[in-house]
Amino acid sequence: PLIDQAILTPAQLVLTPDVKDAIDEMTAYTTALDYRRALRVVESSLRQDAVTVFDFALLQDMKTNILMEKDETYAALESAKLATLTAINFREEEYYLLPDPILESALHKKMLLSASLRQHALTLATYNELKNRFDIENDEQLSELAATSQTALDSSEPLPLLAKIVEDEWSFDPSRPIFTATNIEGRINKIILRCERRTLELDYEEDVDWTLPASFGECEIVFTGRDNTAFVVYQFSE
């Protein structure tokens, strides 16, 4: 007989044996404060061992922890974004790749990292994710960070975001239609606009303001260039 997919319970998240071994090895290195080797183990496991979505998300969360210990804030935030990805199951329901006990900590880290880099839209979005799923009403630190981000987004003043290219690119979801990049330490090659109704690739030009047409719909803006290129993105309302 045909199986009614609607009544099936979701498959349990699976941690593969090779990934478990890698995490055990990584834990031994972090205990010894050898973060360089710990990071190497995690990155190798991501390339060679990760099979399930849980493998991927958990290793990214471990990578976030190591990068935070190494004070590599930009790279840590990129890993935190990957650790907290969602997917759509066969019932067309959105679900996180991490189970709740790990997810709450991963979202917490993503919020702290984004706030430290003045990425206010991401900070506020992550706060809302946490608030909708977990009981964080008594967490004053998160509430204060969310209030600061909301104030910045509500202001008519230019909105700065601290940015750094990690593994060839850096991206953000704009909260205002006009943006520019300044204080560049390194090299930016291109800007890619990945929008609902159009994808556009632009050569980077100094001292240029770009405007996102409303007809493009929601967009993600991607900067590509040399690794570790640091810069500041300013967003303007008009």
C-alpha cells in the first residue's frame, strides 16, 4: 500500500561516525587550547565526512566556537549563519538543521556576533527567531542589543555595517535602498545583486553609490574579492 507521507514523523537527525570521531578529536584540541589544530580538524571533516544536514550544521557550530576563541569575528559569523540554516521538509514546513538544545546556543552566538559588527538587520532578525522559539524574556543582554539595533534601523542617519571578505565573498540583506562601500583595506572585485526578480553582476567602483530599484524585489548583496579585505558598507534611505 502507498505510504501516507503526511502522517510520518520526521526522521531523527543523524550524526555519522566519522563526524563524531572528528568532534572528539577537535574537543581534545580545544581543551588543550590548540585552536589552530581544532579548526583544521573541523574544516577537514566538513570537506570529507559530512553526509547529513546535521553533520554539516553541527560542524559549522563547532567551527563558530573555535573562530570565536581565535577572535576571528567575521569568519565566526559566517559559520554561525550556516549552522542556523533552515530547510523545507516534504510537508512544506520550515525546520532548522540543528535540534533545539543546540540551536538556541547557535542563534545566541549569531546574534552576539552580528551585533558586534553593527549588522543591525541580522541582529534583529536573529532576536526574533530566538523570541519566537525560546523563552528569552529575561535575557537583558539580548533585549538591549535588539533595542539598539531597532533604534539604528529606525534612524534616518546613514547605517554602517562592518564587513570582511571570508572565503572570497561577503554578503548581507539590505535594509535600505542605497549603499556604498568605504574604508577598503584590500581589494573588492565585484558586487552581485541576487534579487527576487533579477540577478545583476557589477564591477566594483570607488566612491559610487548604488541604488536598488524597488522592481527588483528583496535582494541579497554579495561582495567578492581578496580574502580578508575589510571595509564598511553604508546604507542610506535617500
